[in-house]
Amino acid sequence: MNPPADAAGSHVRGPHFVVGMPRAGTTYVVQRLNQHPEVAAFGESLFFADAWVEPGPDGRCGPDQLETLRRRLVANPLDTNVGEHGPEPDRAGWMKCLGRPELARLVEEVFDRLDPPLSPADVFSAYAAAIATAEGKSVAVEKTPRHVRHVDRILSWFPSARIVVMIRGPEEFLLSYKHKGDTKSAERRDRAERRWHPIGVALLWRSYLRHAMAAVTDHPASTLLVRNEDLRADPDRVLGVIQEFIGVEVVALASVEEGSRANSSFAGERPGLDPAELAWCRWLAGQDARGAGYEVDEASAGVVDLARTGVGVVPWAIDNALDARRRLDGSLLTYARDAIWRRGPV
């Protein structure tokens, strides 16, 4: 097998990964970890998910496959802590030397140096090492929540990787998901509202939980389960455990802006879910939630409210199916099966 193509980044350790549920604190963890003197934490590359390119029978990617990867990485710039117009050296937890323009150039430079055929591990190692080197760091940590669906794939190419798997209770997940557009622009707020439906999001939570629990069950030595509830209760302790797990010196990490936690917390008066939303959540997610150690009350709601909410799932499903189809190369039915029904109860 050819060595990773980015010899200049050969001193970089990892990569390690943060995966799990969206709305579970993955962004917060990455922005805190990125303040570690050794760690370049970034995301979301989608490399092992939407951007994945299947290698040939020999496990290698040829020129055409590398070109597809290059195109997908350029088209999907990192957004967790990379400034849109340039580096953000004074913003806690954000990249100090890379913004989106610099990142696009970095991707082109990395792929210009690649000498196919190469394995996916070679390509991702070169990409992650280049980011860490540009930031003056020696450990690469990548965050893409939906990579939790592909932990087997990651570990098949990076058997020494450490994977932090983050989860959150179902009602808190639905509440955060429902209000994720509150602080966004009008366009993004409208898009977030179209993505919200208690039935669909409860099924989404259940799918993420099943993949997360399968990952930690199947790969106990390579994974660390982190609950958002524990992170919120004692962030410094949990971050210390994560640092130890990925093999770096445990240091005190500076806090990040309160706005960086907007994915998982609320400013001012706390909103709630209405009875029908709670009922759908508890019916669809309750068994899995209890199996994962969460307390879930019995569901109760009026028949009229449940019927009204149930009808609304049809336009939600159509809109999300169309959105997914625009992003996927493969079968939409295969994607839906994987997203909702693939794993059995935990």
C-alpha cells in the first residue's frame, strides 16, 4: 500500500472522530477540543458518509474516484469552526489559520500531491494531516455526527482510531431539533421548520441511538459513549475523559462563546413540546430510550391532536425525501432504510 501522500503531515497523529446524534453537543466538544495545544478539531467533512467514494476491488481509489472525492470535499466546506470568509483567530474554538477560502485551496493542494492508486485511508489521512499542519497542531480530530452510521467503515480503514459517540435523551433531542432555527436567518429558519415533525424526528432519534449503541457494543475498545446530559452537568470532567481517551495530555480547555452552545441549549424562557409531540416521541422512542438508560413517562394526548399531527407527516416526508435525493448518488429507499429501520431495538 502506498504511504499517505502528505509527507509534510506525517507527524500528525490520528485521525480520531466525534460522531453521534446531531443536537447532542458535538459542535461544543469540537470547539473546546480545538483549543487544546495539540489538537486540530474540525468538521463536518462527511468523508465516510455523503462524500464517500467506494474504492475498487483492490481497496484503492484511482484518478476518477479521487476527482469525485476532491469535488465533494470542495463543495462541502467544513462548517463547525471554519470562518466563511477567512480565519477567525480571535474566536474561541475556531480555526486560527484556515477559513473557507484557505480550506478550498488546501484541498486542491492536497489532491494535487496525491499519487493514485490510494486507499481511502491514505486520502483522508492526507486531508486531515494538512488541516492539522496548517493549524500548527499534531493531532487531528474530525466531527461528523452521521458518521455514527459508518463506524464499521471508519475502523476498517483506521483500526487505531478513537471514536467519541455522543447521544442525548429523546425529548431533549426533539425540543432542540424543533427550535434549531430560532437563531438563524429567515431562510434557514424556514428550512429548519420544514425539517421538523415529531414523528419523523422521533424516528430519526431512534435510528441515531441504535447506531450509536451498536457502535459502542461492537467496538468497546475504540469508542467512548458521551451523554449530552453528563456533558452539560460537568463539561470540564467529561472533556478531560475525552482528552485522555484520544491520547493527549489532559489540560484545562477554555470555554467557548455561549452562542456556540445554541444547538443544545436555550436562552431565556425554556420552550416545551406540546402533548401530541410528547406522545409521538414517547411512543416511537420510549422503548429504545429506556434500553439506553433514559427515563421516559407514559404517553398521553388527545385523539384529535394526534390525528392532526399524524397527517402533517406526509408533507414532511416528501420534503425531506426530495432534499435527500438531491444529496445522494444511490437509492433513496436504501437511504431511508438505513436512516430509520436498519438496526433492531437496543
